[in-house]
Amino acid sequence: MTGKFIVFDGLDGTGKSTFIKMLAEHLQDKGCKVSITAEPTKNKWGLLIREILSGVQKASQQEMAALFLADRIAHNEEIDELLQQGYIVLCDRYYYSSFAYQSDDETLSWIMDMNLNCPGIRVPDLCLLFDSEPELCLKRIKAGRSGQQLEIFENLKSLNAIREKFSKIEEMLNKSGRGENIVRIDSSPPLDEVFEVILNTVNSFLN
Ligand code: TMP
């Protein structure tokens, strides 16, 4: 039996990582085999990307788009193996983030093209796209960071611009006829309410 590949993507501070853990527990309790993964990965490209995100190393957005692509190609080999073993793979971020974080008007089609037309990169079975007011996201990011330095995209100006791009990308991809299945989740309400929406969405997808 092959598994399912479900991506959680969207703005920083929308609670993706918390919801992934909650969903994993719920599915495991139902007897499903579940594996949690994330991008950037902890492999060689992912580690280099983390250094850039923290400001230790510098790179242009185009270089970043290429690094995320390399990380994603290597990651897909691991994902494929898990899917073949029947796992539901829950992935924290995927190519939607490259489209939203690395692109500008000039580079969006190039970044979409190299990801969507790469034979080593699969289309997720479902993408939950988390959205919230950037002010609320930033508040949550700061609360979870307890004095640690913020990463390069974790400021109001970037979050507003990225939010707009996520929205544009969602519309483009859902209309593209490429088999994308993107569902937007408003993560502003209290945790339990948002999780209820996630459960309804995932259960109706899996059944
Ligand atoms: P996170 O682990 O807190 O989600 O942080 C990952 C950061 O990496 C986040 O700011 C978004 C960024 N990112 C990109 O810029 N492009 C990508 O393709 C991916 C997967 C993540």
C-alpha cells in the first residue's frame, strides 16, 4: 500500500509545527503509520540553508531558491521510501514556501518551473496552507523564541509580502490543473477550533 503525502505550509507563526504534532498523534491513535518531516531538512543542503536563514552566511534569493531545490530533491528520496512503506508523511513546508519566500515578479515563473517540472519532486496529495494576520504571527514567533534572534523573514514587512504571495500562488496552482489540492486554513481562532477544521479536512481527504 502506498501512503499519503500531506504538506503543511504558510506563514511563520501560524502554528504549523504544533498542528503537525497534534495531527500525527491523532492519526497514530487511529492506527496509521505516520512520519513527520520538514524543509529545510537536517541534511547537508538544509544545514547550509539554516546558516543563511540565521544570517551567519549571505546568499541571494536566487541562490536560496536553488539551495531549497537541491534540498527538496534529496528530501524526496526519503519521502518516496516512506510512502512506499505505507506511511502518511506530514511535511512542514515544501515548494509553496520557495514560491512565496524566494520569488519576485521576475523570478516567480522560473522558481515554479524548476520545482514543478523537476522529475525528482512529487506533487503533494494535500497541502494545508496556514494563514493568519502577520501581526499575530509575529507575536507568536516572538513568544516562542524567548529572547533568541529572529530569522531573516521574521519581520512584519516580509510577512505581509509573503502572505500576499501565498494567496496568489494558491489561486494559480489550484487553477493549474496539475493535481494540486491546496486548502487554506485560517489559524487565527483558538487552537482547538483550528485543529477541528484540520481534522475535518484531513479525514474527508483520507476517507
Ligand atoms: P521554520 O522551520 O520556522 O518553518 O523556518 C523555515 C524558514 O525557511 C521559513 O522562514 C521559511 C523558509 N523557507 C524558504 O524561504 N523557502 C523554502 O522553500 C522553504 C521550504 C522554507
